[in-house]
Amino acid sequence: RDSRPFAWILRKQWYQRRVRGSAEDAKIERTITGHKMGISDVAWSHDSKLLVTASDDKTLKIWDFQTGKCLKTLKGHGNYVYCCNFNPQSNLIVSGSFDETVRIWDVRNGKCLKTLPAHSDPVSAVNFNRDGSLIVSSSYDGLCRIWDTASGQCMKTLIDDDNPPVSFVKFSPNGKYILAATLDNTLKLWDYSKGKCLKTYTGHKNSKYCIFANFSVTGGKWIVCGSEDNMVYIWNLQTKEIVQKLEGHTDVVLCTACHPTKNMIASGALENDKTIKIWISDY
């Protein structure tokens, strides 16, 4: 097959078929250039006016989406910048780097407000909670840490018994929990205020790559994650059961994203696949 994206529909009995008028009709809206090395992460501001990119050139850049103009270049990290996110108010950016620090930036003037000596290995993910008052970071040092955005103080450190590298982390939509992926083929749901692991999700393959994991809350409560066996896994959040395995990709599924209002999942895979697939649920 060629490398054009396909769209698929999934049904309750793990049935799938091609959708007519699929993502093949999509066109490139804008191409933005400016970094000197590869880009590891990109994030939208919540008003959709800005983009922030994290690069191996040790910088972040803030872009005006409409014009494609670079508004600010954020300098200060001492190694590759691996992850980034806007806060809900879109006036702050958080970034994580191979220099083992987390930095908080002012979007308006591009200045670094705080440098947090966060971890003892590269930082794999950073995320704000729903009101922007807290930041969660994860690292290959096996730790997840919760930070107070205003003070920069570490509020809580979450550590697993076996201490595997943490490859991804994010807050739940209600801000009460965090979902952490570790490189031992495991996802865990934590009550961070109590420092307690509530649920463990297994069955997928993840021992090498930093694979995105997501909450899907539009048609029930599910956990969604890609996998190194080329599938997308969906778990029931409460029972921890695998409810679906979505087959169709031909390489590692690195990223997934759940639509904010529809029962829809987008997934993307590595170079032997090169496709984005759209999955739509009837329930």
C-alpha cells in the first residue's frame, strides 16, 4: 500500500471498513519552518491561535498559526527539548528536556520564569492540569512529579515499586488523576493526591518507544494507547479489561488522539506505515 492516510470505522464486534470520503481528501494547510534540527513535540494553544514546537536544536519556538511567523524563540535548555504544552489560559508554556529540567515560559515575552531541577534522566512528558495550577512531569528516571505552577515547588513524587522508565504522563480530564506509561508494557492510573496507583492496564507492547496514552470520555470512559505490535488498544477505565484492539497499521503506533466531543480516535504509526487512521465508534 502507498503512504496516503486511510480512515476506518470500528464497531462493537471489532468490525472495520473503509470510510468513504476519507482523510485522503486532506490537504496541507500550512508549512512552517525555522528549527535547525528535528522536532520532537508540538502543541496548540487553547485558543488555537498559537503553536509551540520543541526541537533537538535546544530551543522551543512559538508560532502564529495564521501567518506562519515565529513570534518567539525560547532559549535556555542545555540539551534536546523533548516535550512541551500550553496551560489552559495559553499564557504559559511548560517544556521538558534531555538536560533533565522542566522549564516554565512566559508566552508574551518568551522569558523563562522558572527552571525546575526535575529529574535525573531525560524528561519524557509534561502536562498542565485543567486549571493550569499544577504540572506533571515524567522521566526515564522512573519518577512522575507534580509541581505547583506558581511556586515551582514539587508537591508529590510518584514512584513505582520496580521503578521502570516513565515514557509518558498526563492529567485526567477532571484533573484528579494522572495516567502514566512505563517501558514495561504497562499503563497506570494514579490518584496523585494520595500517591496511590488505582488501576493497571496491560496487554499491549511498550518497552522501547515513548507512546502517547489518552482518556476517551465522549462515549463511556476508556483508556486508549498505541502499541509496538502495530495496534491501538482500548481498555475499560474501571474494569481494566481490553475492550478492543484496532488492527490496520503496519508499524509501531506511536501516537493517538481522542476527539474532544465525538467518539473518534486518530492514530499514527512509524515509517514502515506512514499513515494516519481515523477510528469512529458507534457506542
